[in-house]
Amino acid sequence: MTLNTSPAAERNRPFILEVLEQHLPRDGTVLEIASGTGQHAVHFAPALAPRLWQPSDRDTEALASISAWRQAQPSNNLAEPLLLDVLTHPWPVEGTEQTPAITAVVAINMVHIAPWRCCEALLDGAARILSTGGVLYLYGPFLQQDQPTAPSNQAFDLDLKRRNPEWGIRGLEQVTQAAGERGLDRTAVVAMPANNLSVVFTRR
């Protein structure tokens, strides 16, 4: 099994962990969407115990890498990764006896590297599975109407759209409005290194 690596994940995970420690519910299961290489999962799980960390991805190669990282750096509260595509309804965690219950959904660097309908599906799923007080955490670059766009984000946005016209950095206000329509209220925005944001929503 191959341990895939992402330099960006290696760099950003200590900063993301600081925000998660402050904003996640203190117990339950954290469902990570689009876990990628698995580097975030193995770093966050032991630090966030006793919460259970549940990684997932739609890509089989990613699932294999997550499993390899899980074997290389085992943690009692790190679950086997799930095959999960946000566009598939219901998600595999729905209609199951999840112990402990899912109290948070985390998606890191996902919504800009996917069509808008995937962001909407992510919000739909979070609204379905989270109870009142549950948390949705998003991390990545966002466009803000009241803030000048960093040149690096402008270049990144153009590159994303060249790779796929349906991709692109999302507007924070657009995501906030779509989340609010689904009962997810934005409760925190934290500036992060490299012109990224941590955005926290709470299920009303």
C-alpha cells in the first residue's frame, strides 16, 4: 500500500488543528469528507481524542493511501476510511447505528476543486446528518466581497478554471447563503496562512 503525500497537507495541518480544537464539539464522530492522502486524518485523530475521526473519499487510490497512513500511524480513534461521494444520496453513514453520533463534518480543500453542485451536496449532507449544535468546518481559499483578492488566489482560480470550467474559488458570501438556506449558520471565519480561511458553520 502506498503512502501518498501532499506538501500542502503537511504544511497546513498544525494550523487547521488549532482551529478544530477550538470549534469542534467535544465528543462524537467527526466525518472528514474528501480526506485525500490521509495525512490530515492521522494527525488530527490522536490530537482530538476522544472524538472518533472518520475519514472518507470518493477515490479508491485515496482510500488506499488513507488506509496505508492509518497502518503506519495507528490511532485507536481513527476509523477505516469510507467510500463516500457527496453526490450519492444517502451517504453511507446515514441510516446506520453510528456510535458515537456524527457531531461534525470537515471538508478541507474540497469546494474549489469540485463543481458547485458538489458544494451544495456537501451542505445538503451536513444538514441531514448533523443535529442542532453540530459543526460543519470548511478550509480553503475563498473570495470575499469586502476584501481584495490576493494575487496568488487570482492565479489559482484561473488555473482551476483552465483545468475544469466547473471548478474555481467560491465566494464566501455565496457559500454562507447556501448554507443558511439549509439551516447551517456561519459562526466563525478564521484567517489562515497562504490566504486561506477556516469557515465554521453550526446547525441550527
